[in-house]
Amino acid sequence: MEITSEELHSRLKKYFGFDSFKGDQEAIIQNLLQGKDAFVLMPTGGGKSLCYQLPALITEGTAIVVSPLIALMKNQVDAIRGFLEERTGVAHFLNSSLNKQQLIEVKEALLSGKTKLLYVAPESLTKDDNIQLLKQVKISFYAIDEAHCISEWGHDFRPEYRRIQVLIQEIGKAPIVALTATATPKVQSDIQKNLGMMDAIVFKSSFNRSNLYYEVRPKQNIDKEIIKFIKTHPGKSGIIYCLSRKKVEEVAELLSVNDIRALPYHAGLDSATRSDNQDKFLMEEVEVIVATIAFGMGIDKPDVRYVIHYDIPKSLEGYYQETGRAGRDGGEGQCITFYRYKDIQKLEKFMQGKPVSEQEIGKQLLLETVAYAETNVCRRKVLLHYFGEEFLEPNCHNCDNCLYPKKQFDGQEQLCIVLETVEAVKEQFKAEHVANIISGLSNSIIKSYNHHLLDLFGIGKDKSPHFWTAIIRQALIHKMLDKNIENYGLLILTDKGREFILEPEPMMLMEDREFTDEDDDSIIGGALKGGGGGDEELLAMLKDLRRDIAKKLKLPAFVIFQDPSLEDMSIQYPITLNELKNCQGVGEGKAKKYGKEFLSLIAKYVEENEIERPQDMVVKSVINKSGNKVYIIQSIDRQLQFEDIAEAKGMQMDELLNEIEAITNSGTRLNIDYYLEQALDEDKLEEIFDYFRNEATSESIEEALEALGSDFTEEEVRLVRIKFLAELGN
Ligand code: ADP
Ligand code: MG
Ligand code: ZN
């Protein structure tokens, strides 16, 4: 049908109250009204719904909207009923949540021609009853929302979506509009093929969110980094995404004990708690929500100022969706991701047991994520390239790589090597394989194809496969290589790439970043990592002080504070008792008993040297996070046998002693006399105790065993040392 732009605008105003169309909306609607198929790629929040809602109200007949989520469906129908002043019931939905009576009402409305918009879940569409019903209805057009569900390469594959085209044939032909926020070329081609709409007009909006700042940080000291980040952005709303429910709970708790108003959100919480927490976030009663990806679907808080990824997401689609929840009002939005390669391996492990084809896809998507995380190229460029869009400016001024650029080098020669190798393996292999060949890394696959016999094999052996995959990625970004759409991941040469081989020219490239795999989960549980990184001068002073105090009290120095505690003080600069307690191995008892002099020394040192204390960064740990510790403390209070405690927790005796030692060292005073009395005779006990009291120069068990002689077992010495440290140290 023909409709003027003026008329369309007046309908927009009348039905929805908007004065103008966003982006391509008008063109998309006009296209549909002319009876042509359309394929709409628009980022989340771009306004896809209106592209089918408005024409549905204008045209004759009923528009069928296929949408995957029952919950969202109801929202949409409510929303459109809310928009329309005369609530004549023009929108309905058909899914498994309806009861018999509701179903009858929907059927009547449909057959009477009142329904302009019918939302259907794909699994309801496949039901024969429904097909028979819809056959009797005049269909104006079909809208396939969240169309990426058709593709196994999308982030939310649903097999029922694959049958849509067959069902449409059966119900009756009408124009189709497919809509999605996932725009990778692979997904796009899957959708068009599956819906038989290769000739559809493609409307693609830019996926660039220029107000979002992208940064990837190595996953080290993550808890501190996050707390510091939040504290330097007070009063602003943020979301922290974690992959597991357990992590969500832990992080939310960690933030809370550090005086940050934060709540968890994940599918394991009951729905009342969930919606309560969500409301508190929307109403700004809390500033941070810690969530699994379950959070964010359908919620629309415009002023989220940061999105932090505690764990790297499974795919760049997910990453883009989640980061996209920042800065929806066009204002500031910081997207910080913490990355270490180990997390990728974890994700790969989770995939085990799934069908092989699914694993293969999952692995490829993960590789794209790794590429993004490790790149030194503009992140916006990489991200948009992934969505099939070119970002032409050399510098986006709003990502870590653009703001803090790395040195570049002329990669002309390296590019040629890569392109020639892709040619030599006849464009039949993926990046990993090509990089291995160039580095000269032989494996069974390479041998089975005789690729170790290629002239190019090992031509770049002075560099790692990691280096060469970085070059391959940049060749992709510069459009000298492309990824095969049919067999995703196989590298193929573009015309530009072939030309480059014949006529190479200087080309500035970047090496990837190296991410170390240092583990830092140890902060939770009170064990801040000692060893290095502290203020050497202060550390020496602290050790002197410890020696003096030990002399005065006639105690071995290690009883006062052990080395890791002093090292931690030289990092944290505590000047109050509370701060001191946050240092490794310093419990309440120790802090009170010995802390004072250390605190005044540190305070003086800080003042004299004008040191900026990392106070905002001091992370209070979630005490006794491990259930074992709590259990052990309670059991010893109840004077249970160590053997029984160990058995109850499935531990060996020496593992139990490790735990007890850790508990004692961090300042919790355990009385184990009841056990010692029966475990070893009094003389022995006294002898060991005296050794530690008067002879020992360190807490070493080995030294003790040597000094005490062969009558004593390691276990006995350890038990008495626990008593000794508990009594004198705490
Ligand atoms: P998408 O499905 O693309 O994520 P929605 O269809 O849910 O986006 O729309 C996002 C928001 O934009 C909604 O709040 C919607 O009311 C609003 N919106 C859509 N079109 C317009 C318009 N032309 N003018 C103003 N707001 C609009
Ligand atoms: Mg939508
Ligand atoms: Zn950039």
C-alpha cells in the first residue's frame, strides 16, 4: 500500500506519541508496506519493535510476530496496549502460558479480524491446531524478532526457529521482516538462507556506540581493582557480570563488606528477591548489581555508567549486548573487562560433553573473544569488524588501545608470509593451523596434510604462533583475508590480499598484548599475597621493630608477626587497628597485642615521606569464606577429635593441620589442649614447647625436627607449634 511520509508521521504520533522516526525505521516500514521482504540489523535499543508494530496497525489483516521469550512477549503486548488510547485489544499473544478461557478469547479476536498483532512463540506456531487457526486468518506480514535464534552461530540458537519458513508456507505467504541485534556476517547469511529471503532489502544501522569506552585489563588483583574503580565513581550506577552464580554471590558480598551498596542477581534466586534487587537498582537504592547474564534482558536503565566483566564472556555478541547496557542515554559508559587466558580454558572445559558441532562453534566464538581481548588494535575497530562493519578512523579516542597506543612496526614482510601461507594451504585452514605452520610447530594434523613439507613451514620460527595469529587478525581487519561463511573460520584471500602478495607495501601493524596467568583468587579468605611489591625501606624498619619487641618480650620474632604480614604492611600502610587487621595473617588478637607500635611507626613513615596510601584499595576480605574453616573452628570449640574432623571434611590429617595453622596464623586463637593431652605425652609436649620458646630462630618444622632429634614426629612438632603460636602470638 502507498502512504505518504506525512501520513506515516501522523500515525506515529497518534499511536505511539513519537514525533520522529529513529534511524531507518521509516524506510523499513515503507519497504514492508510495499510488500517487500526486509532484513533489519539494529543494535539493542535501536527501536526494532516499532518497525513491525506501526505497519501492523496500518495494514489490513493480522501481523504474526515470532518472538522467543514468553515473558518479553507479554511486556510487548502490554506496552503496545498502553500506547494505544483505544484499548480495543488489537494485540494478543499465543503461547503455552495461556489458559483455556484466554485461548478462546484470543481465537475469537483473531477470527473476527480485530487482532492487528499476534505474538507467537515458535513452539506454539508449530502446533497443528494453531496452524489450522491461522490458515483462516488474513496475514498482513510476518515479523521474526530476535532472528539470530535461527543460527547456530548466534548467541541464542533455538532449533524451533529453523522451521519457521515451512510453517509460513503452510499458513500462507506474506512479506517477511526479520530483525536482530546480532549482525555478524555468518549469522546474517544463516538467517536469510533459512527464511528463504536472500533478496530481502537489508537495513543495517551502525553498531558503533561512540560514547562507550572499552578497556581490557589483566585479571590480577581483580577484587581490589573493582573496589577501587567503584570507589572512584561514587554514586554512579554500574553492573558487574560474572559467569557463575557462586561468583555473583561472592562478589556481591565482597563489595558489601567494603561499604559498597551492591546486590546479586541470578537465576538461582527466587523471583521475588530477583525483582526486588532489580527494583532497588532501578530506584538507585543500590549502586551496583552483580549479575549473571540473566540480568539486563528487557530492563532499560538509561544511566548505567559502567559495566564490568569479572569474567570474560563466551562470545563477542554477549560482550556487545552486555556492555551495551552502559550509557544508553548517550552519556558516559565505561566498559572494563578483566581477562586471563585461564578463563578461556575454563569455558572450553564447560563445553565438553556437548555435541561436537556445538563445541566447534563455541570454540570459534571463544577464539574471537580471545582475539578481541589480546589485541593492541583499536577495540572499536575489532568489535565493529566482527559485526561486519568498518570503522575507518585511525583512532577512536575512546578505548584503551587508542588512548595508550603500543609501538607499531612495519609488518609488510610478515603480512606477505601470512597471505602466502593461506594460499599455499589452498584456503582450507583456520588461523591456528596457519600460525602453527609459519612458526614451524608440527603436530599430527599438520603432518597428516604434509604441511610440514611446505617451503613456508617454519619460515617465521623466530616468532610464536601467538605472534602470527595477531598478524592474521590484522590481515582480516585490513580485509586482505576473510573468513569463509560456509565453513566458518577457514581463511580465504580477498582480492586485496592477492594484490598485496604481488605488490606489497609498507603497513604498520601491532603485536598483541601478553597476558600473564597469575592467579589472584587468594584474596578472598584473608590471604593477601605476600612477597615483593612492597616498600622495601618500610619493610626493613618493620623488621627492626619486630626484632626489638621480640628481644624485649623474650620471644622469637616470628611469634610477633610473620614475614608475610610485615610484607603486606609495607604494601598497605595500615595506620589504624582495623586497617591492620586487613593485612595478611593479622587477626584481632595479634593486632591488639602487638599492633600499636607498628601502627605508629607506619603512620610516622607515611607522613614523613608524604606517601599516598592505597586506602581505597584496601580490600576487606570475606572472613572465613571457606566453610571448612568455620567448621574446624566450631569443632575444636566443641573438642571434637581431630581424626573425626578430618574425616567429616574428607581431609588427610596433614591437610587438617594446614587449615588449623592457617587459622592460627591469621589470629584466631584455637585451644587444642584437649587434643594434645591425649595425642602426646607431657614430657614431649614440654620439650617441643621449650624449643620454640627458647631456641628456635624461625618457625621452621624442619629445623625443629633436626634440633629435637628422631624421637619426635613431624605431626607432634606441628601440633605443639600450633599451641605455641596460639598462646604467644595471639
Ligand atoms: P530493540 O528491540 O531494537 O532493542 P525497542 O523496540 O525495544 O528496541 O525500542 C527501544 C526503545 O526505543 C523503546 O523504549 C521504544 O519506545 C523507543 N523508541 C522506538 N522508536 C522510537 C521513536 N521513533 N522515537 C522515540 N523512541 C522510540
Ligand atoms: Mg527487541
Ligand atoms: Zn579505539
